[in-house]
Amino acid sequence: MAVEVVMPKQGNSVESCIIIDWKVQEGDIVSVGDVVCEAETDKSTIEVESTADGTVLKLLYAVEEEVPVMKPIMVVGEPGEQVQEAPTGDSASEPTEREDSKPETKESTPAPEFKHASTAGSEHSAHPVSPRARAAATAAGVDATTLDPTGPKGRVIERDVIGALKGREPLTPAAKAALVEQGLQSPERGSGIGGRVRSEDLVQVPQQPSAQPLAGSDGSFPGPVVETAVKGVRKVTAKRMHASLAETAQFTMNAYADASALQSLRARFKASAPELGLQKVTINDLILFAVSRTLLQFPYMNSHFHGDTMRTFEAVHLGCAVDTPKGLLVPVIRHAHARSLKQLSDEFKRLASLGVEGKAQPDDLTGGTFTVTNLGGLGVDTFTPVINVPEVAILGVGGISLRAVQNEDDDLQFIPHIGLSLTIDHQAVDGAPGARFLKALCDNIASLDLIMAL
């Protein structure tokens, strides 16, 4: 009996995956536990294993197609066993056309102005078109790609073509052929009997003025353009960043902390004995340690804002932004406040490595209570980090630079300082409490060698 292998669920936040590579083909023999494909979630790359023994009878999705979790991706059974076609992939809309291909009866919907049929079904369509819709559009001499789609995933289906043709006069066979072959345009009403459109009624398609490209001083076109589909990590990041700015009242304040202790400790760790395991402790690790301890002093900064409620956490689960080949990821260091500096450093490097390699699991990337993002290595001093909702704040870490400081003798000294940018959700945290946290963090960074002894 044929058995379906489904796309496994990957944490609570993953709703779909994109198949990036099939490891098996139809006709191959698989066993339980064999890797059958690789898929990309919005956060990482996963390997999907077979849950059945037998022969691969059908692959239900192609590479680059998006699959909802817990939906079948392939069928396994005995050789020659019949497989019932499932409405998946690009054929998803076909079964529905048989049931709902009747045109809608909305009297108020005006008939659209059709373009010529020479581009109907083009590979570069404005909207994807089902085979039946393409055939109907070609027969009617219209461009299906210009119609409003009602099929799944924004697809033009047969009922869209039939509905759009309502109220238009029919075409003679010669007129239909001319539309397809010569790229002409059909009027609303022809000169034939009852308004039937004849070939001599067809007109040339008016030339549409092309958009003026950005041109150089000589008026030349700027060059080739590459279009890339927004998906995976980039798509999710885009949605979350937009939602963050749309749903919160973000307010950023900047400060500088004395970085002398940071640089001194970093130099000592780098020169320490290898067996201590401290040589790879970085400035960023030291900042994460200082943040984890400072949050204990200001619990309201270690919170989630949910409109009518605030959730304040005793434990600090520190999110740390990581730049990966697939985009921005934020792995979470669990119980950062209870880890030693070395433990915190080791855990961050482990999580960052998983993110860069595309092996981070959904649980590694969720549950943060406060986030730190560092652009100091790219020459940025201060910036405006965007809150990772529902957290109430995020800290941006900049680079270290010399700043003039007046000492007790009224002399100026140039002391290294590190730039800090704190963005708060003003719905949950007011400016003064946020500033107190930022000032305390600056003080703790300046005396980090003492804080480490607590």
C-alpha cells in the first residue's frame, strides 16, 4: 500500500519549507531514515528523512517549490503501484477549475480591456496561468496574464477567462487566428451580425510609452537587471522588520562607554595560556556578559510587550544577531545571566557557527528576551537597531574610537570609547528608564573587571 512521506514540522514558528534539492528520484528504493531531500526553512536548512520503506512512486513537489509543513512531499510503495494524483505544486489549481469554472455573476464588474494574445501563456507572465486558462485565452484571442487571478497562489484559472469574456461579442474564426498570429487587438463590438468581431475589425495594439530608465549623462541605459525572488530568511526578515516598525513606537538613544577595560581584558585573554580556553574571548563576548548582568538590575528591560500585558522574565535569554550567507539570524543564548564569561563565549560561537552553516534549529532561534546586534567590526559607531518584537528593547554595539575626556586637572585625554545604541519600545519603556539602563550598562562596561568578580 502506498504511503505518503510528509514535510516534518520544524518548531512552532515554521509554517512552510522550500525544497532545495532532491536526494532521490522516482523509482529509487528508500528505507526509513534515508535522507530524501534538503529543505530550507525561514531560518535554516534541514534534511528530510523517509518515514517508509519501498520504492519512490511519486515526487509531489519540484525543487524551489514551497511546501507547507505536515503536507505530503512524496509517495512510497510497491513498484508499479498506482498513485492518486494529489493537488500539489504547480498543478494545485487544476482540480478546482472543474468545479468552479462557471463565470461569476457580478453585474457591476466591468469587462477588462484585453491585450493581444501573442504573450498569452508567456514564461514571463505577470500572473501564472493554468493550462486550461491558457487554452481558453488563446481561443478567445486575449492575454490571460493581464486578468485578475482568483486561483491558488495568485494563478489565473479558466473561470477568470470566462468571467472576463462576459458581455463581449464573439470572434469569427478568422479574427481569432489573426489575433494570435498578428498580435492585433479586438474591439468591444464588431461589424458582423449581432456585433460579431470580424478580422477586418481588428486594430493594431497601441504602443505603450516605456518607462524612462535611470540614465547616465549620455542618456544610456544603466545596464542589465537581475530579478531575484524574495524568499526564505530574507522574506521572513523583511516581514518582521516591517511589522516591528509598524506596530511599535521605537525610540533610539546613543551613548559611549569607556572601553579601556574591554581592551585590557581582551589583550590579557589573548596572551593567556591555551589550556585556559580564553584566547578566543572577544570584545563582543565581553559586551554580552555585561548586558546579561545589567539586565538583572533592570528587569523591565528584560520583558515582552503584548499590548495589554507585559511579561517580565527572571532569566536572561540573550539574542545575538549573526550575519549569515542566507541573511540575518538571531540565535539565543539560554540563561546567559547564569553563565561564566567563557561559557557564554563558547555558547555564542557554537550557535553562530550553526547559523552560518545553515544548521541552526528553530529552537536555537526563538525565546529571546533581549537582543544585541554588533556592527562595530564594519566601522559603524552608532546606528538605529530595529526591535525584535515582542521584546521591548535592542542594543546596537558600534566600534571603538578615541574620544576626548577632561580629567580632574582640566586636561584633555583621549580615551577609547565604544558606541552603544539602545532602541526601546516607547509603548512599554519610557525614555528616562531606558536611559538609566543605558547609563548603568556604560558604567558596568567601564568597570567590567569588577563586575566579573560578582
